[in-house]
Amino acid sequence: MGNNKIATKSTTKPVDDVRDTGRSLPIVLLRAREIVMARFRPILADYDITEQQWRVLRVLHESGTLDAKELANQACVLSPSLTRIVKTLSERKLISRRKDKGDGRKLFLQIAPAGLVVIEKVTPDARRIYKEIDERYGVAEMNELLDMLEKLAALDTAK
């Protein structure tokens, strides 16, 4: 039998460019997301809406009619997940969908009146949560954090 082991040099010293998990950007972002979303989940659960479904409804509310690809991009949802979300929201009459007349494969989506009702009902609680976060974290700090995160997210498009 052949030896499939890869020879490696053993070291006990951590690699300088690998940060401690307490300062790891992905881990810190996940922790922050969980803390924030823990406040929103009970409200969304009251309306039987998942986080992904809520993002889809919010994006359609803000942007109007979008094709599925653009909606997936703006709502930060993978295309296979969006297919399932669209099916569920459409069955619940929270969104409407129509195929492109020129290209039957292209799907356009928009929020439906029942979806607007969900937005209107959730929004006061969402505003209250944002206000609580602003009061604890600080409005200026929150705006600075959002600006920095948008700048970080823009690195992907700045290739």
C-alpha cells in the first residue's frame, strides 16, 4: 500500500496572518448577526415568516418588480433557496410572479397586497428594535459601522 500522508513541518507557533477567533472577521460578523437577529426572530415567527422570506419581502417592497436573479442578489439568498421561498410566498399570496413574455425562463416578482400588510404589521416592531440598538450602540457608531461594512462588501465588486 502506498503512503498517502503528506509530509508537513510541525510547528507550535501560530501563523501570523491567522487571527484568534475572537478577532476573526467572519466569526465576529456571525456573532453580531446572531445578536441582532435574535431580536427580530420572535416578531417574524408571529407572522410565520423566515429571515430569508422577510429579506425577500423587504427587497420587493423597496425595489418594486425584480427579476429572480436580481432579487436573489439583493436579498442575499442563493438561487435554489429563492425558488423555494418564491413558491412559499406565492402560495401564501404575499408576492406575485409573472414570466417574461419574450423569455419564458425569466421570472419577475413583486410584492402583493397581502405582503404589504405583513410589512406594515412588522415595521413598527422593527423600528422599535432598531431604536433600541441605536440607543445602546449609538446612532453615529451604527452609521459608521454600516458605512464600513458597505465598504467591505464593495471589495467584492472592486475586482
